[in-house]
Amino acid sequence: MKPEHLTELSDQELLQKMKKLKNNKIIDATIIGVTIGITVYGVVTKGFGFSVFFPLIVGYVIMRNSKNNELLYQEVQKELETRNSKQ
């Protein structure tokens, strides 16, 4: 979501978006932890192979997406701060 779209949302909608982004952050961290666990287990039991690299690729994609979510979270937070300073 671009910053100009954030200005169109109400305060309540922005707070809901922040809550959703926080929940996504927890889910992303859990999935990354599970993929690292699967990778370690795969290396210990079978050595290196596709079963090791696939979870790492999935973890990388999720980590890249979570960085975008973090930027969006910061933009939503800035928008809420500017609205509170105007009042």
C-alpha cells in the first residue's frame, strides 16, 4: 500500500492495519523458525539435498516480504503520528 492510500483510511482502519501487521510479524517469525528447524533436521539426518534448500528458499521469501511489511508498518505509524499532532 502506498502512503497516499494511507491518508484515505480512517484512524480506526489504520489501527486495525497496524494490528494485522503485528500479527503478520509474529506469524512470519514462526514460519522462519520452523523452516530453520526443518533445515537443521534435514542436514543432521540426510545431509545436504533438496529437502535442505527448499525450506531456506521459503524462509528467504518470507523474510523479504516481512521487510516490506516492516516498511508499511512504519508508514502507518508515521501517518497516525501526523494525525495526532494535527489534533
